Amino acid sequence: MKRIELVKGIQSSILGFGCAPILGSEGSKKSIRAISCAIDCGINHFDIARSYGYGSAEQFLGKAIRFKRKEMVISSKFGIKANLKAKILSPLKPLLRYTLSVFPKKNTGNQVTPQKSLTVADRFHYRISLNSFEMNNSLEESLRALKTDYLDYFFIHEPLGTIDNIDDLFNLSYKLKQQGKIRGFGIAFYHNQKSFHEKYLKGFDILQFNNSPIKDEYIETVNQRGLMPNIIFSPLKGGGNDLKTPREKLEKISYDFPKSVILCSMFNVNHIKNNSLIFS
């Protein structure tokens, strides 16, 4: 699969694997099949977070790739964590997955605002303070769970407002890069949160944001970021224009953002193989 260099020295597959469903909406058997298939298809960029899988996904991914760590690019995030309820109710996750499969939630286009109503997942998470102490603690927790001594990318996880003490986080990120614990520092956000962060976006090594060719702001984003390195998530969300198939949407994004990684949460092996062929 084609590789691109978002940050000097880090070679990522142009198609990335979004790990959000691991041990959440998807169980362990389907998750391990999907991870193995992705690696076989040449995908080496895996995106995860402390909160995924109600706090269990990082450990799961660490075990799945433990013999291939040097070949993998791992990005994780801090800012959202699983709460005590998530740990207590962990044995009930299979029942919850079954319930959601029988009564699927309505697709809202993945729009997120500070005033959004709580989802099922939100009730099992909480947001931590965005300061250097919490950032360092979260990193150490991620490293232990993933059984690695460094992260390729470390992101602030979708903050819902302007970060007041951003210089504190930038200073720590510099020290962590000097120590070799992270290789790149970034922020992950939804497009409708961008205005909160405009004044300090240039300070990050990499930006991660949602983008789909059917979005109203797509052309504006192409003009601003098309020739810059990005990580793009939710590329297939929505419909209503001439791009009907996943292949058409992925090809469009790849053409407009040639220096970006495109993240897909793919847990059907046929989807993984078909999407991978686009970039082989």
C-alpha cells in the first residue's frame, strides 16, 4: 500500500484503521479478524484513544500487534476517559452490542456540538482537565496498555472549547519528543469545533479532523489544507451528491488531499480488502 510521511521519519499507510469500535460496538473476535486483515492488506496506521472500548481498546490493540510494533504507526489521544461505570458494567458489553444491533441508533451525520444530547457511550466517559499533569499521566497509561515505550502520534481528543493553557501542553510535548516518548503532537477535532482552536493550530505537528466530500465546507477545507499533511476521519459520512460509493468518496479525498492519511473504521473484512485495493 502507498505510504506517506505526515511527520518526518514516520511512514503511514495512506489508508488508516480507526479503532473506535474495538470492544465497544464490535467484539473481540471480529476486532482481531479486522486488525489482522488490515495488516495483511498493508495498513500500518492505527488510530486509538484512552476512551475507546470503554477503556479497554488500547490493551487489546497492544496485544494484537505486539510482534509487529516497529512496523506499525500508532496514534492515541488524551482528554476523554472511561469512568467507573464502564469498568463495572464491562461484562455487559456483549448484551449492549446485541441491543444496539437490534435497535440501531439514527445516523445524525456525526455532528458534535457542546450542547449535544448524551449518547450511550457518553454516559460511560468523562473529560479530564487539559493540563500537562493529566497529559503526562494519560500518556503513561496509554504506553502501559499498548505495551510500547513510544507513540508515533499523541493527540488532544476533541476538546469542546478553546484550550486556555495550550502553551503548557506544547512545552510538555516538546519534552516528550526529546525523550522519545512521542514522535508527533496533534489535535483531533470535529470541523464545527475548529473555530475554538484557530489561534494555536499552527503549533501542532499534525491535525486530525472529520471530512467528507459531501460536506458543505469540503471545498474550503481543500483550499486551506489540501496540500498539507492531515489525518482525516469520517470520510464516508453522509450522501446526497454524485459520489455514491465508498470507492468514489475515498478516491475523491485521496486526490484532493494527496498528503493525508484517511481513517476508516472497517470491521468487515471485505470492506477492508476493497478499500485497500484503492490505494495499492
